[in-house]
Amino acid sequence: MIEVYVFLAVTLVCAYFAVSSKNIVYGVVFLLCTNLSLGVVYFMMGAPTVALFQIAIFAGAVVVFFVVTVMFTQAGKMTTDEVEEEVLE
């Protein structure tokens, strides 16, 4: 039972860092960690189907969607001055 509490603590810590991270890529990595550890908690509590969906859909598809979005938008590549120049043109 102590393992469940350890993974719940990991889930909470990763969720905090996912929300408070200034870099969006690090936020996505912590979101992946959150979803994977939550899937492990579901599996340890006797719900393997829910754990499978948690890992496959949330940890897999949603994180891949965020990574692809970051790659296409290239977030963080422009400085504030560059954005102001582009808006004024």
C-alpha cells in the first residue's frame, strides 16, 4: 500500500511542476510523468483497464499532440522585440 502513496506523491509533484514550469517543453515532460504515474496508481489499485486507457490515451496521444504543437509553433523561438517588430509590420 505504501507504493500507492509513493506514486501519488510523484503524481502530485509532477503535476505541480507541469503547471508551474516556464518552459512549455518541460511542462509537457512533467505532464507525461504525471499521467504515467497516475496510470501506475490505477493499475496498483486493481483497475488495469483504466490504467491502460490512462497510459495509452493521456500519456501517449495527448503528450504527442502537445509536442507536435510545440514543434509546429516553435514556441519560445522569438524574443519580445521580434514579436513587436512583426506586429508593427
